[in-house]
Amino acid sequence: MTSAREHIEFDVLFVGAGPANLAGAIHLMQLAQKKGLDLDVALIEKGADIGSHALSGAVMNPIALKELMPDYLSAGCPVEATVRGDAFYILTQRSQHRLPIVPRVMKNEGFHVISLSKLVHWLAGIAEEMGVNIFPGFSGAEVLYAEDATTVTGVRTGDKGRDKDGQPKSNFEPGIDILAKVTVLGEGAKGSLVREMNKRLGLFDGRLPQTFETGIKEVIQLPKDNFFSNSPFNDVHTLGYPLGVSTHGGGFIYQMAENRISLGLVVSLGYTDPMMDLYEQFIRFKRHPLVMEMIEGGQVIEQGARTLENGGYYTIPKLAVDGALVVGSAASMQNGPALKGIHTAMKSGMLAAETMIQAFSLGRFTRDALDLYETLFENSWIKQEIYAGRNFAQAVSKKMPAKAIHLALQVLTGGRGLIDKMSIKEDSKTLSPLRAGMDSDSGRPDERQNYDGKLFVDKLTGVYLSKTQHREDQPCHLVVHDPDLCVDRCYSTYGAPCTRFCPGGVYEMDLDEKTRKRRLKVNFSNCLHCKTCEIKDPYENITWTCPEGGDGPGYTVM
Ligand SMILES: Cc1cc2nc3c(=O)[nH]c(=O)nc-3n(C[C@H](O)[C@H](O)[C@H](O)COP(=O)(O)OP(=O)(O)OC[C@H]3O[C@@H](n4cnc5c(N)ncnc54)[C@H](O)[C@@H]3O)c2cc1C
């Protein structure tokens, strides 16, 4: 049994194999080659394979990929389809109204429908060919600091082979300390290392609170003759049913290759109704007559969920600290109104690469050298794009008619609206308490009898279709800080909303028949790594940490 902790040194360590870091790694190698710099670069990813934790809509604006690789199409970029037309619908429970004009931010004609899993897998192959050392199955568990306690020196990967009580088993392998001159955090929305760094270095001090949406998504195999075979549009967005006007969010349906579609519902986590069950909303969306027409005869082949940050410009953290940079969704690099973050994530990674090349020429990796990243960002097209939607999340968090007034004024004033930098509540603070007489089971529609196991699957079948696996005998990676609070206060006040907002059915409120006492049961092996629980829990009583590297979803076409 090895127990001594090893360490490896690199020039640059990227944490997370999303589009941000992969574009960053490729661009870094491109620039280093041009300058004749020989850099040792590593990238770690918590998924078992590159792409197995990647989930997106995903219509990609190719602007950043074109900058990175002008020949991306001939180089074999896995494009599913190119958008030939957009349709935007307002749904009511039984009917729909197609808008004559698609809102500008939702016009995707000419953009590509992709599978993010396939895209990052392809990008990783290119990065590897250029000399990047890629280590899937390794989670970054802890940020390492120099003696000054503020300079980031790398990341400790998670231990493997501990039992559920945290004791080392016979196959125990301690995590490795991966040291680097620069560490690039590209963990996606609600990064767990970024969260810890924020506690120490105040990355988000003075910013508006980051706010999030949860998206539940499926890839559905359709018959050869299907709605999209002869449709002039293959990019569909919806607003309205099932969320109504008070809760922000909407549906998307994108045509993929091989008669498949990507279908999902995104719901703002600023919602107020404690009884809201995100998975049930998703099923209702699929049962809408318009959507039913589009998915008729289909079969779900993959399902998953993930949060995305939508807070915008005023939630962007400090992008550089001594020894580290933050990129992509972890740094709020999202065009919220357009539901697009792949191209902005990629560009942020590329700007980080340009910054690092200059830092290597200077031989300095302190914040003053890495701050160039902030400057490059402020002068880039991503800043302009994200800045235009800077008050969007705040406006849609308001009730009608204030929401409509704010949005209209933002359209007229290039995003400024009535109040610039409007306040917004954290998602954990928006739930209303249960109304008198309600309990956790009140008003719960039982849709189970309608699950056919093919086109409509229940939560647990969905988890199965996400190919999620966690070794059972390991410490629970979902840390419930005070389990008594769940029973004593959360259950009576909010009806244990974790049992409804978790799309994987991780949380269950058990009732002991003998003692009549309730207990929160955490089925962590179902966890889809979406991080909704950490964001939405009204008492901030749940912390998401990385399980053993390699565990989690096994997406292939998401
Ligand atoms: C439902 C949904 C629909 C969307 N639709 C679109 C769309 O149509 N178009 C669009 O452009 N954008 C869309 N987005 C947004 C887009 O997916 C993100 O903006 C983008 O993926 C962010 O890229 P990233 O590299 O920053 O992070 P991610 O893509 O989230 O990648 C982060 C990676 O880091 C890994 N990781 C995290 N923490 C650790 C750790 N501690 N150690 C090791 N590895 C770690 C994760 O496993 C993951 O692989 C959508 C998002 C969602 C959720």
C-alpha cells in the first residue's frame, strides 16, 4: 500500500477539461511553438474520460473556434448540424404561438449544433498531439498555496480507495500534488476549488451574487421520418409553459445528426415555489402538444443535468491571483440571454493562454503579471457580449410587469435599462415557505403511471441513462453539514425541497415507521454533478465536493 504523497511539477496545470481549458491549452501550445518555448503542460479532469462530464445544449457560435483553428471543419470537428432556421415559441398549456421575429440573441442561423462531450473529446485529442499531458479520472480536491498562504502553487488530486468512513482500504492511493507556475481553474459553473479559493482570496468580493439555472437535457433518437426531416428550422426555443411567467427559463430542441435531437428545459434557480420539482417540469415540457409532435416515435438514449451560471458581467470574479487564473463558466463567462457559453468559455481560455505566454517571457507569475488577462478580457468581444446582458438575470428575476418593463428598457438602452447593476438575491434565498396546511407531498402530481420507459423515463431511469456511477464504499461527497436542520427546520418550513430540485433523486426524506422520525437519506451514487443542491438549498447546508476521480456521469453524446 502506497501512502507517501507524490508530487509532479509542470509549467501550467489546467483543472477541468471543458471548452475553456481545452481551447486555452491548445492556444498555449500554439503560441509556445511560435515563440520556441518548451512548456510542460498538464490537464486534469474528474470524469473517467474526456467528455464524460460535459453537458450543454448545444448550439455553438463558432467565432472562438474559428480564431483557434480556422480549418476546424476540415480538421474533423464533430459538428452534428448547422442551424438552417430558428423558431421561437411562447407556450401555453395546450397551444403555442410562434413569434414572427426571433429575438436577436436567439438567432443561431449558421451556428453549429454539437455534442459538447464529442467536441471536448476531439479538442483533447488535438491538445494531446500538441504535447499536453491529459489525465482523465483525476479530480482537483484542494488548492495548494505557497508559504505566504495566498500564492497558488497547484492542486492536490483526490485520494482514491477510502471506505465510507474515510479509512484507507487495501487499494488506497493518496492524491498527488500537481505543482505548476500557473494553475488555470476551468471547473465550469460553481467550481468547488474556486469556491474554496474565494473563501481565502475573496475572488467574488464586491460582485453581485452569482445566480444559476439548472438544465435537464436528453438526447432522443427519432425515427427516420420525423418532424425535422422537412422542417425549415432545426433550432427551437420556447418560453412560457410549464414555468409560466413568474419563473424564468425555457425549453430548447436542436436537431442533431443521425435523426437525433437534443432537448432540454432550463429553469432559473431563483424560483420561489418550494414545491417545484425540476424533473416534473421537464416532463411537462416534453408532454406539451408542440413538443410531442417533434419527439413522436422517439426514444431517450441519454439524459443528464447541469447548472449554468447566468448572472453576467457584474458577477465576474477577480480573474487572476498570484499563480492562478479562472476561466469559462467558473468565471461567469456566459452570455446569459443567449443561453451560450461555449464560445465565451473558449475565448476566455485563449486570453488566459496569451497572458501566460507573456508571463513566461517575463518569468513572473504573480498577479501583476497575470492581470493582463483582465485587460485582454476588457478589450475583447466577449466583454462586449457579456456586458450587453449585464442586467438580464436581474431583470428576469423580477415579477411581472416589472420584468417586462426592465427587459424592454434594456433592449432600448443596449443593456443598461432602468437601473444599472440592479440587485438580485442569491438563489438560496428566494424560496417562499410552505403555505399553511401544506407538507412535502402536497399537490404532487403523480406522473409515474405515464412513464413508458422509452420516450418518457422516470428520474432513476434517467440516472441510468446518464451512465452515472459512483463507488458505493467511499465517503459521501455531498456534505450535509447539519442533518438535524433538514428534519427540524427545512422539512417543516420548505418541505425538504432538495427532494424535488435534485434531478437525480439523490435526496429522500425517510420516515422510520417505528419511531415516526424523519431522516434525510443521501443516495450520492445517483449524483449527476449538476451542483443544484449546493446552490438552491435554502440553508446552504449542502456542500458539493468531488467524489473519487473517474466517478460520476458517463455522457457520450451530451
Ligand atoms: C443545459 C445547458 C444548455 C446549454 N446550452 C448551451 C448552448 O446551446 N450553447 C452554448 O454555447 N452554451 C450552452 N450552455 C453553456 C455551456 O455549456 C457552458 O457555458 C460551457 O460548457 C462552459 O465551459 P467551461 O469549460 O467553462 O466548463 P464546463 O463545460 O462545465 O467544463 C468543466 C469541466 O471541468 C471538470 N471539473 C470540474 N471541477 C473539477 C475538479 N475539481 N477537478 C477536475 N475536473 C473538474 C468538469 O467535470 C468538466 O468536465 C449550456 C449549459 C447547460 C447546462
